[in-house]
Amino acid sequence: MTQFQNGVQDTLAQWQLALGQLRTENRLRQLRTLDSTQRPHAVLNGQPVVDFCSNDYLGLATHPALKQAAIEATHHYGSGTGGSRLIGGTCPLHLELETQLATFKGTPAARIFNSGYQANIGLLSALISRNDVILSDKLNHASLVDGAQLTRAKVIRYPHLNLETLETQLQQIPNGTRRWILTDSIFSMDGDLAPLKALYDLAEQYDAWLIIDEAHGTGVFGEAPASGLWKTTGLGHQDRVIQMGTFSKALGSFGAYVAGAQTVIDQLTQLARSFIYSTSLPPGVIAANLAALTLVSEDATPTHTLWQNIQTFQDCAKRTRLPLAPIQSPIIPIILGDCDQALQVSQALLEAGFYVQAIRPPTVPQGTARLRITLSAAHEPMDIERLVDSLRKHIAR
Ligand SMILES: *Cc1c(COP(=O)(O)O)cnc(C)c1O
């Protein structure tokens, strides 16, 4: 057998070195089993915990209505669709969900994608051409970053939430060039909010598109229904605004959507490769998504309970000296800086019965390793009080 330099054996050895390095630096990502039949209570690697790192903000992932809907649809239609949406994989539930979703979002049309990641890479690569310019917040989700790369357009990343820089960048784009502003509505690792109204005003002034990732906003922000942070601007549907979001976080199920102008959705159906070349979501998942939308549309209680829990955390935290930025959403980062400390505190919390994940670079910028706490409507105020007590004990200031 011939061995080349940088052949298979060399490469395996290089990877083993790199993995060893990550392990030494406490940055190796590892899988842990979370066993839960009734969130937020779970067993993590054998240890009973209250889960404070799930994105199941409304506690719907184990809700009887969603489970029942999934079971019934699976009984009726079977476990898989056997095809992509355009080739035999559209069952009546898919279209019903898209219609309901457009109503929920207040947009002319909507399309389902198989996950948020696939929605973003499909959406961006379908609509944006290589001669366009993309302006993207530096802390946007990896799926927006990857989708932007696929377009081969020029990508300019503006400093997090810095609209002055964004405006300067917009001014420099020559007339005749399409421009796209990309932003998370709620930033997934910091929990802070994009100023959507101000971003929209800039988009309008410079005739740009505005693509908003509502993965963490859907079901959490806005009222009647809680369709996302965009709802709180009161601007309603605007042709230049394209919203995407997921069913996998507050809505307790799986999959994603893009909502916007009919022409935008039509264009996606023709061009979005992650939509066209992937088997559609199974009927059980779609039925659970429908049940979640119905629930959130008809009953604001879970969303209100979530916000009460956020208030409870805030009240408890006030009496501590935890290093907290202003709390704006159910995502609460405690930035410790150092990977080792983040891991140690996370481990100590685990021993006290709380699952709070340490988030380390490269998921977050160097030197900003953190604990990322997420709250849910399923938490009891007592769980939150006990968590804050434990945090106070383990984070020396
Ligand atoms: C989770 C997330 C996604 C990806 O959604 P999935 O359905 O999990 O693939 C996209 N964008 C943001 C901001 C997210 O937090």
C-alpha cells in the first residue's frame, strides 16, 4: 500500500492531535444523554436534574395535545412521506400547516422547511445572487453565516447591533446592487434583541431586504398570537421583510418556516435546494406543529407563564451579584470568560441537580465562555429560586 504525505494515515494522526488539544483546553464537545418524559424534569447521564438549557420555552415538547396529534397523524398517514415536497411528499397536513402559519404570522404566504438550519441555507442561497451584498450582524446564528457563504455574494459583518456602522456600510453600496440585511431577532447565545423597527427603517431608507431569524422569537414575543419579535413592531406584513423561524424551540416540535410575500415564497419553491432535494417532514411532526400553532394562537397562558418565570429569575437575581446583563428574553447568559471556570460551575450545578450547559468558543467568541440558562413555562418558581441560590454559591465574585 502506498502512503502519501497528507494521505489518510497522516490526516487521521493530525485529527487525533487536534482532538487531544481540544480535550486539554477543555473545549471538546461531548454528547450527554438527557432522558425526559416530562420536561423540565430529566435524567442526565443517570443524574436527576431540572433542565435549564432546553429551548422548549413553553414546555410544549411533552404537551399531551402535541403528542396526541403526532400519534393520530402517524396512525393515519404512516411514519414517513416517502418523498420530497415536490415529488409525492406533500400530504394534506403540510398545506394546512402552511396556510395556518401564514395566518399566524400575518403574511401572504409561508413555506415549511425541514429544519431551521436548512431553511436558512435554502432561503439565502435561493434568493441572493453573487453580485448582491449581504450585511450580517456579527453574532448571527451559524446557519445564517453558512447560508450567506453559499450565495457567493459579498458578505459584510457589522459589529453586533451597531446600526451606525450598518448605515455607513449601506451608504457605500453602489446603486444597482441588491442589498440584504440579516439578523437574528433574539440572539441565541446572548438573549439580547435586535432593534427590528430601526433595522426596518434603515432597510426602507436604503431599499434593502430584511431577513429576520425568529427561531427564538416564535411563541415567545408578540401578542395575539405570540408570532415573534417582529409582531411587536406593529408594522405587519412588509414586502421587504422575510421572516424565518422554527417549530423546534418554543413550539416544542421540529421543523422550520419561511414567511413573507407570495412572490418570495413562490421563488423559494422553485429554487431553494434544501427544500427541493430533501424528503419532507413526516406527518406526525407536521401534526404536532399544527397542534402547537393552534395552542399558542388560542391560549396565551404558556407565553405569559414563561414571562412570569423570567420576572421571577430577575427578582431573585437582583438580590445577588451575579454578572448578568439586562435580561430581555428567556435566554440568560452568565459570561465567565474562562472555559475551565464555565465547565466547573456547570459541573457543580449538575451535582446540585441543575442542568445548565457551559458554552465555549467557537460557539461564542474567544474569552466569552459562559453558562447559558434558558427558562421555560414548565419551570416552577421554586426551581428558579433554587437555581439562583446555587448560582450564587458557585460563582465567586
Ligand atoms: C436553532 C436555530 C436555528 C436552527 O434551527 P433548527 O430547527 O434547530 O435547525 C436557526 N437560527 C437560530 C437563530 C437558531 O437559534
